[in-house]
Amino acid sequence: MRFPLRVPPLPPPARSALTAASGYVRDALTPTLRLGVTGLSRAGKTVFITALVRNLIAGGRLPFFDAQAQGRILSAHLEPQPDDSIPRFDYEAHLEVLGRDPPEWPGSTRRISELRVVIGYAPENRIRKTLGISRLNVDIVDYPGEWLIDLGLLEQTYGQWSAVALEQARAPRRAEAAADWSAFVSTLDATLPGNEQIAIHGAALFTAYLEAAKTADRGVCALSPGRFLMPGDLAGSPLLTFFPLPLSPDATPAPGSLGAMMARRYESYKSHVVRPFFREHFSKLDRQIVLVDVLGALSSGPEALGDLEQALAGVLSAFKPGANSWLSRLLSRRVDRLLFAATKADHLNRTSHDRLEAILKLLTDRASTRASAAGADVKVMAIAALRATREAEVKDGKETLPCIIGVPMPGETIDGVTFDGRREQAIFPGDLPADPKRALDPALPQETSDAARFVRFRPTRLTAAGATGEAAPAPHIRLDRALDYLIGDWLS
């Protein structure tokens, strides 16, 4: 005779312990994806992160983000980040700025920050289903693009860096901005004894030159060292009190000389600023998006595009080759997907979006031949994380022009007309070159339609989710495609 096996119910304390243990195991198995977001000034890093998080939390329209389109995203919310030593990305403050009447663009990234978004989803992958993995921690790491470009200094001696910096300062488009600093350097002899007052004055003039060059290039200037323009707590320290001197790239300055003083501080900058960033932050990333203001570079001319290409070469050389696996992640993280995104696609009619993408693709293709193999899967995309315009067709005589409609920022001008920042305007932005090589090479003949006019627009007004958790969808261009490429495979 068989007797049924009866298992007595667990007492409440045991049930609580089992529940806690199950939660611990689930949390231990919850994967974490570290997503790096960077770009040079005015590329739109802050807006990108704010729009990305809001679309996830408020359930934005993301038809090409497969997990969302298939209804498998069950929840998304913010949780405290794991790194207590890194400032939190102030999502709520940036959302408040975008929600003002009239809305304003948030301030630029000045330091590293982080934000954790926890996504609950219904997995398709059999292994994830078996293990009960239904959550993903996405740690978004925001940092200035200038810090990434600084990684190239690790492979340069002081003499090599000085030679490059002096050549850049002599370029016709930068000669005026560098005039005061260049005149000062021309009076110096690197073999003279080191002098603190000379170092302080020279570094101040060099920093002023970098600031002027960046302003003239509409923020796309990629000169290093990056921390000179974002000193933070390092302001006034010897780490930022050096500048290039005319030396042979392979020269070893005599001990006690001004050249030796500058070389020592240059090496200290690499040791105490650049290497810690690489070791503590950059080397721990899984995925990376680099936002690129191609339109800003186009507005500044082919030389600015050349500088941008050089910066992209430095970016590509910073990434480790190879793809991630669970085992490699335990040993050494590496970026396995790298997205270059041309921002402000909403400043053009959709008929030019593929041309904007083609220009950035050519820039990255040429840059990759100058850099060591990146190894990561690289993709190029034209996006607008928060769309500030809409499209319309306007008749001009017998011709119909594809225009964009938005509120230009106060002070923006086109053909002598200055906008007040309050009224909508229909603007024909022109066309980008059909052949991207025309944008990069001024020697090639330009098409009559190549002239494009770019103005800055006020952002679309955003509001936080109300009591019901609902908020109006945030308009965008290809933010869903970018999301799918960057994190979609982790939600399968």
C-alpha cells in the first residue's frame, strides 16, 4: 500500500527566509550592462540620456525597439546607482528644464555622472527563462568626449604632443585664437630654468586659446588636454599648469629646465587624470555611443570636419578589440558594440538624413584606417533624441521646398533675419551633398544644392509622468533604433 507523501507547510519565518533567498539569487543573476554615452560639447549627451530614460519609463513610441514593440518590456524605473563615488546624472533636473514654458536645453556635461535604469521584461531566450532572469540593470555612464580624446595622450611623449599642438596652433583657422599664446611661446627657451610664474602665465594663455578655438568651431574642436576646459577640482593645480614648447619630439629636456618642468607635469597629468579615468570608468564599459555634431562641423567648414575625423580616429583607437562573453566579462570588460550617432537630424528634412549618415560613415571609415583595429561592432546612425521640429512642404513660386518648422533660438539668424525665440518659423535648411566626399574635400567642385543652413531650435516641451504614470510621448528620430542596437540583444 502506498501512502501519499505530505510535505508540511513551511512556518512563516522559513517562508520569509526562502523568499529572501530567492530574491537574493534573482538579484545575483540580474545582469548589468554599462552603457557609455559621450560626445564633444553641444553634441547632445544630456538630452540623449534624458530622452532615453523618459521614453523607457513613460512608455514612449519606440516601434523599432523590438522588446518594446513586442510588448515584452513590463516595467522600467530608476534605482540607486552602485557607484557611490560618482555623481548621479540629474535626470529630474534636466527634465524640469525641458518642461519649462518656454522649454530650455539642459546644460552641457562638465563631469562624469551615472544613472541606473532597471528594466523588467519577458525573456524569449530559453536560458534566461530557465534561470528566471527577467530584469536588466542598465548603468548609463555620461562623460565629456574630451576625456575620451585624452586617451590618445597615453601613447605620446611630451615632445610628440608639443609638436602636434604647435602645428595645430599655426593652422590658418586657429592662428588668430592662438596669437597671444604663440607670441608668448616664441619668447621662451626650453633650456632656461623652470619658473612657476612662466608656467602659470603660459598655461593661462594656452587655456584661453583652447577656449577661443572651441568657440570658433561651434564646440566641435577636439584639442587636448580636455580637462583644461573642464578643470573642476583640479583648477590651479600643477596638473593643469603646463603647455607645449618647441622641442624635438624625441628630445629629453635637461633636468631643472623649463622643458623638464613642463614634461614632468604632462606625465603627471597622464598618470593622475587620464589613466585613472581609463582604469576606473572607461575600461569597464560594455557598450558605447559617441554622439557627433556633424552639422556643427559642416557649418565650420572642411577644416573642422578634418579635425573631427582626427578626433574620431583617436576615439576608435581607444576601444579594445574583441567581443564580450560571460567569461570575458569576468576577466576584462570590453566594448563590443560602438554606435556613432550624428545628432540633430531634426535640423534637416528627412530627404537629407541618409546624406548626414553617409558623411559620418565616411568620417569613421577614414578614421578607422588611421586607428588601430577597434574590434567592436561599429554602426553609424543619424538621430534626434528629442525632436525639436516637424516637416512641411512650402511652395516658393512654382517650386515646392521640403522645409522644417520649429522655434529658432533667440539670436539665430538666416539671411540677415534675427529670430526672437518665440515664434515658429518654416525654414528650408538646404541639402547636404549627395556625395559625402564633397563635404570633406574643399578641392572638389560643389553642387549648387550643397549649401545648407543650420540654426538652433528650442526643444520640444517635455513633462514628467503624472499621477497615472502617463506622459505625452517624446518625439524623436531613430532613438528606438539606437536603443535596439545598444541593449536590444540583452532583452531577448
